[in-house]
Amino acid sequence: MPLSMNRDVFITCAVTGSGATQDRSPHVPRSPKQIADSAIAAAKAGAAIVHCHVRDPETGTPSRKLAYYREVTDRIRDAEIDIVLNLTAGMGGDMIFGGTESPLPLSDATDMAGASERVAHIAECLPEICTLDCGTMNFAEADYVMTNTPGMLTAMAGMMTELGVKPEIEAFDTGHLWYAKQLVADGHLAPDALVQLCMGVPWGAPDDLNTFMAMVNNVPDSWTFSAFSLGRNQMAYVAAAVLAGGNVRVGLEDNLWLEKGVLATNEALVARAKTIIEAMGARVIGAQEVRDRLALVKRPPQNG
């Protein structure tokens, strides 16, 4: 397939994530205020979309607490800059086995929730976008499995669509794209789907360019895609995604470093990505253009 470079690119900033990065960099935001402030700074640097998880403010560990999501949402919507809000719905599918010789009972750290509970904060906050991790896979940890069964995905996709929130399909491998197409065919997702190609996440699709183009070539023409890779390859994938016809994701969820020896902030990563995109001859678009392109519904502040 010949490359068709994207000339009008949106940047998503993945602000904090749910990885155990809170003690590896002082710039990883923990509290709802810190997360919202970092998201706003990223938007001022050029991000049209901010993708947010929440964390316990004291420990920095990932959380599903509704009050934290509500505070992040309200602070971002009250900001003086326009931002498309993307909240994760990936939490609540964490299965951690007891070990290789005694996998059952499951570890107390397991966090498995039903479909309605996993999207409760989406129903409450009504972001423009929320994520849908479109498959089950092993992650780097020895006994941890990210669990998203076909039944769970069907239920969650239907709930998101009924709420008027656009799911962003998180595709960590080609099979996830295959199932996402089935969700569209079955009417659980709209035909103009949005997908994030997640490259280099152990143990999903590796981030070599042959695998990346296999993923790109499996994205239907009517879909919009974005892509990212982890760590040192984050900025290389800014260029690769644009060249392949897609959009860009950067942020501290995926990479803590701006360059060797220099810890990044979200706004610095966005600014670096913007420089790369514009140096390629493309234009970075803003929040309203993204809404127009993706048919998103902007929600007013709750107290507005």
C-alpha cells in the first residue's frame, strides 16, 4: 500500500497512565489537580486531545474513583483553552494470577469489574472520547493478564455508543483490529471508528516498521487512526504515524524522557512532537477541528 502522508494532524497527550511510573519522575501527575493542570499545559503546547487516567493523590497508584474523574473533568472543562477530553475505560480488567504453581486463587491485587462499573465514570462525566481496549493480552508482568472478553467488549461498546461518547479502540495487536471490525459489523460501534495503534507494548505488537505497516494496512479507509510507541521510540513514531497517514500520541503515560538524561513534561513532549510534524510540512489542528472531523459532542462544564 503506498503511503499517504497526513497533512492535518491532531496530537493526543496521554497525561499520566496507570503504570508504576509515579516514583520514576517528579513530573508524573498524581492528584486530579496535577493531572488537569498537566493536561491544560499540554493543550497550550499543541495537543488537541488529552487522554486521562486518575491516580490516588497520596500514593500515585492507579485508581477508578469516580470523584477523581469528576474533578479532572471539571477542571479541564473550566480551562481557558479548548480541549477534547478522552477518559480511559481500560481499568477494571486486571487479572493477576497467584503464581506459576498455584495460579488460583487469584491475587488480591486483581481488579475485575462488570461492564457497567467499568464505564460508570464515562456515564457520569460524558467525555467526548473514551478508550476501549479491544482484546485480552499478556502484559510485561509475569502473572498479569489484561482481560477484555468479546462479551465484555460488546457490552461496553454498546454502552459507550448509547451515551454518545466516541470509543477510541486501543489496538495492541492485529487480532484486536480484527475484533474491532466485528464490533462495527455487528452495529456496536459506528462505521467511522477511531483507533489508536499501540506499538511496542509488551507483549503486543512490536514497534518495528513492518509490524506497524501491517497494523496500518488493517485499518479500514473510513476509520481515523493515531499511533504511538514507548520510550525512546516515541518521537520516531510521531514521524512514522504522520507519514503513514495517521495522527500522533505522546505523553508521560508512554515515555518519561525528552532526551537522554532529561526528564520530560507532558507539554515538552507535545511541543517536540509539534515541531516534528510541522517540519514534515504538516499542520497541527486544534480541538474544534478534531470535533468536526470525528463528529464529537462537546459537553459544557457541569456548573456552566
